[in-house]
Amino acid sequence: MVFNDEPLQFWNGYGGFSTDGTEYVIRLQPDACGRLKQPPLPWVNVVANLRFGFLASETGAGYTWSRNSRENRLTPWYNDPVLDPHGEALYLRDEDDGTFWSPLPGPVPQPAPYEVRHGFGYSRYRHLSWGLEQEVWLFAPREDPVKIAQIQLRNVSGQPRRLSLFGYARLVLGVLPEDHAADLVIEQDTATGALLAENHNREFAGHFAFAAIVTSDHAPVHVSGDRARFIGHHGSPARPAALERDEVLNGPLGAGLDPCFALQVTLTLEPGATVECAVLLGEGENRDEVRRLIGRYRQEGAIAAVLAEVREFWCDRLSAVRIQTPSPALDLMVNGWLAYQTLSCRLWGRSAFY
């Protein structure tokens, strides 16, 4: 993969604005020891609609909320600017040799360049490792309460590949992880195969958090609802025990667990082939809304259409005010970014790092 080598505006050694000013581009390079050179603090995009949203840092860490970014967090808000922990993660595993890594710059980064593009309403990550071109778009639709991670993989290794894609999310459904963990029951919906957890958090009680994987061939999805089994004893998202075991996820589900959503699907790529899939994480008012949402995004072309709609919305909304002054930096910030931050972060999301 050859990254776009466009010159960036106001480059500071870590990132800069794209030529047209609509993306903030972060280029992460490995050092001599293979560790990625990261910014001094997490650089975060706040992506939100009127009732749902998430944070996404340059490593892919962050958290997701529904309806209230403090009172109803679906996943943990760690607010740790030093470690930037992952309460959500994506993984790939080569099923022939057991190697696993993240298609995002965390929590299992590879010693190879990553390009991160924070845009209006989305964050995009690109990377090449293990003979695979990997691209991930994180975004939320204009109105629906769901976070979509759209993943595209292209096999440039010259060999057939058999991979597993894993999606992981530690569940909160409240303010802190320990608030309602004992009340949560993780189940697999018989109609959609998605993982569900009923919310027991005051005014949000009765809603259902959900996670699902969408593939074009409707491949079987293996699941677990137990974070302790997925992560392992004294484990972490940077080295989950489930990925080190040469087996598929096989539960458990139910009550009394350290609750999480963990899903796995196996993908086969011939040399030169490309595969697209998506991981959904959201919350519906009831089971019927969950099934309706999953059904919508399983329709061919639906996810690409929604992403295009999001980008068009922000382009139209942010083009209403344009200035031209002797200060290019002022023009760049006023012509898009300040209005975007005000609406997405302060008014809709009402969340960020301290």
C-alpha cells in the first residue's frame, strides 16, 4: 500500500491538515525498536449524531455512548491520556500460523506505518502488514444509534489466506463498568445472530445493546459474552487469551459474567482478492429495533450509502460559512473545523478527554 503522499498543512512532526482542509492526517511511523511514534497525547475525533456517538483516537481507542455520553456509556470511558486504553478493539488472526494483530494502530499494532484520517463524521485508518492491505472506516449514521466499523482487506501476499476477524467491546451500560455488570445477561439473538444485553440503567432500562458482524456471504459468527475468558487471567486487550487459543469463540453467554461482546468470523481471500465486512455496535429501544437496524445494514450497499450520506451532510452543513483572511490557519479552522467541533463534540456528543 502506497499512502497518499500529499503535502500536509501545518505539519508538526505527527500530523497536519489535508490539502483541502477537510481531514486531519496523522502518520504513525515505527521507531528503530518497532514501536509506533505516537503524538504526546491522544488525538481524538468526536463522532456523533443527535442521540448516539463515540470517540476515536489515533490508535482506534475510545468509547461509545447512546443517548447520554455520561449516563449511558455502552463501553468504558477511561479518560486516560497517557495509556489510552482500549475498551473496544478489532483483531485479525491468520488461521494458518496463529499470528494476530490489529488493523488499527492499537491495541496490537504492527511495526509498520499507519495513516489515520480524522474527518467530518468519520475516522479512517489505513495500514499494510502480513501481506494484507487493511482499511477501516469508523462512523455513525446520520440518525441511527449504531457505530459502524467498515473493514476492507486486500490480499497482496500472493498466497491464499484464511483469516478470522474479531470484534470486542467491554460492556458498561451505565457510567462505570462495575455499575450494572452483575445485572447484565448476554444472549445471542436467534433471528439475527447478534449479541444482545438488556439495559438496567434507570431511564435507559429496557433498551438493548447489541453487536453484530456483517459479511457479504453471511458467514457463521462465533461469539462469547465473558470478558474474563476472552482476555484471560491477568490479560489485557493487547494480548487476549482467546486469540492465542487455536479455536473459535464458544461462549459462555448468560448472567454472572464479566460482560462483553466478542464476535468472530472467518474470511477466505484468494491472491489479489478483496473482502469487505463490518462490525456493528449500538443500542435499540427494543428487540424489534435492534433487528430492524441489523437488517438494514445487512442489505447490499447499505453501509456505503450511509457513509456517503454522512459525508454529504457535513459538507453541506459546514459550507454555509466561509471566510478568507490573511491568516491561512484562521481560515482553515473557521471553514469547517470549529463548527464541526461545536456541533458534534459540544452540542451533540458533550464528551471529550478532560
